[in-house]
Amino acid sequence: MSRLIRPLRSLANGLGVAWWARVETTGPDVTYWFGPFISKSSLKAELKTFVDDLGSENPESLTHTMLRTRRSEPFTISTDG
């Protein structure tokens, strides 16, 4: 990975133009944020591995949305009590 990628991702996120995936599961009810990425294509290339890993935990359902946004902690949000 280029030494410039991390600062560019941080800058893109700060400007609100970074690509993120919001991955939501039920059973357990959790929202995961995966990113930031500089381009939609780089997010797509990495997202399958992330979704497959979450799928191995056997949630009842798993959906994802790719969007451009600014995001900060927390990156995992559980709604289960």
C-alpha cells in the first residue's frame, strides 16, 4: 500500500467525499461501517471479503449500501440490549 493512501483516505473522509459501506445485519441487529475508500471501485473490491466474514457469523439477514459520506467512530453500532 502506498504511503499516500492513508492520508488521502483521511482527507477524503474529512471532506465528506470518501466511500463507505453501511452493512446492516439482523439477528443480531448491528450496523457496521466499512471504509473509508477513495473510490467506489476500491470499496467494491474489498467489500466482498468483509461481507463474507460477517456472513460466517450466520446473521438472519445482511444488507449493505455504498455511499459517499464523512464518518467517525463508532464503526460498529449494536441495537441489541
